[in-house]
Amino acid sequence: MVGVRVGNRVIGAQAPVTVGWENIPKVEGGPLKQFIFTWFQPTILFALIAFWYYAPNSIAKASTAIGIGIGFRVLLLGLEWLYPRHESWRLTWKELVTDLFYVGLGYTFLRMIDGYIGDGAMIEAVQHQFDWDKFKWFTGLPLLVQAFMISFIFDFGQYWMHRGMHNWYPLWLPHSVHHYITQLNINKGAVGNPVELFLIGLGIGGFFDFLPRAALLAGAIGLSVGTYQHINVRFNTPRWWRFVFNTTEHHSVHHSQDFEATRSNYAGTYIFIDRMFGTCVDGEAELLGMEGGRRMSIREQMTYPFTEGWKTLKERYGRSMPMSATVPAE
């Protein structure tokens, strides 16, 4: 397998990866279907922004956002069932139950842990320790500017955290579990070791004062863009969308079985961050996972970073026992 040179790297030398937007298949069907799957994503984005911008205070709250998020994912599950991007990614009951286990874990255990030692708690401790005042002038910015800044600050931090997970072995151990998934579905973003899921959710946005509605708007941007990272649906995304935002095509490259391809497309929402730092690869991949597409059980996903880390420590620092200790006395 030869691969394709992208900058200083060769992509697709170890496993099939399609490089270049011009080589990616388009949605097939009549004019109505093509119109829907071209403008579905931008329409949802602008509709959610308009909703949260104009919604009365009585419904502009977190519980409404949770309800919209659940309903949106149910809609996308229906699209995956009717119009799968790849038949090999079609959701099975086993995959669905595993995904829902991790979704439930995120809404319960991880949310509780985040309340005690998450970024909000850590930022509050730092501010109290040094008696820092918050940056109150941020609340004077236009609402949409605040929403973009919340979204961008979080994604910029996530980019470097994610990139660090691929370049520093102690961080790679918990993150590697997520790379054992063998297909993309909308809830696959929740699948991973709890340590990695906690780390990838850390951000520094809490240092700044923003209006609550700006946070809801930022959440709407994340929902209507980030959700598509893990989805088994093909869209004819507009050129400007795939230049600015991360797509399922970008993320499939990141999850491919080709090593060099996985070291690209780290951002969660804004792919232009990867473009800024030279880590963007436009394309797609169908064969995903590691070790030839080996699927991990939930039990192994929970323990793998610790068992693998222990093996590495023993290999690096363990000493062979003396021969006299291995031969029984006569």
C-alpha cells in the first residue's frame, strides 16, 4: 500500500484512507434528497442559534438544552437507520447497548465527579487562592461573540489536550480505548475510558464571565456541529462548512487504522484550528480501529489503561529474577 503524501507525511500506507474532498462519494438520489442532505447541517445550526437567541427566559435553561440534545440525537439515529453512510457501520443491538451505557455514565457518574474535581472546581480554587477577579468585561460583548468565544476557547483547549493524548504515552493510555471503536455512530463520542472522558472535557472558559444565555448558545453550536463527528450518515456538506467545521469525514480519518492518519484532525468543532497548526487531513476512512479492528469489551475498556500501563512499567523497570530463585531446591 503506497499511500498519499500530505505535507511531510504519507497517509494511507498502512490502511485504506481516501484523501481529498474530490475523491469522496456524494449523496445519490433525486434533487430533493440532495437538497436536504446538503443544507441539513447549516439549517439545524442556524435554527438552534435563533432559538436560543430569541427564546424567552422561562424556557432558556439547561433542562431545555438537555431535552433538545436528546431529541436531536434520536432524529440522527433515525437518519443513520434509513440512510447509512457505510453498511459496515450499521448500528447493532450490541453496539447500541454499549453506547447507551457510556451515555448514561456521562450523565451520572462523570457529571458528579466533574462537580467535585472538574474544570469548574479547579478554576474556582485557583481564583480563590490568588484572589483573582473574573474578566467581567466579557459580559459586555455581543451575545453571539460571547457564544463563539466560549465555544472556541473550549475547542482550542480540547485540540491541545487531544493532540497531547496522541503524543504523550501516559495520556495515550486512557485515550487509546476510544480508538478501538470500529464504527462511527452518533453516541460513539461517549465511548471511552472514564479517565479520558474526564480529561477531554476540561476547559478554561470558566476563568471568564459570560452571560448564561451565551453558554446555552455555545452549547447549541457544539450540539449542531460536534454531534456529526460520530455519525453514520453521508452529507453533501457545503465547501465553507467543511473548511470551518469538523465533519464525520475528518473524524473517520482520525479513527482509521492508518497510524499517520490518526495523528490529524484533533479539534472537536472547528477544523480550522487543525488547519492553523498543519494537522488537518481532508478525506475519509471506512476501516476504523486498532489491531486490525479488534473490538474491546466494556470490561477491557475500563481496565485497559491500568493493565497496559502496569505491563509497560514492568517491562521498563522490572528486573529478571536470579536463576537461583527460579530453580527449586533439591
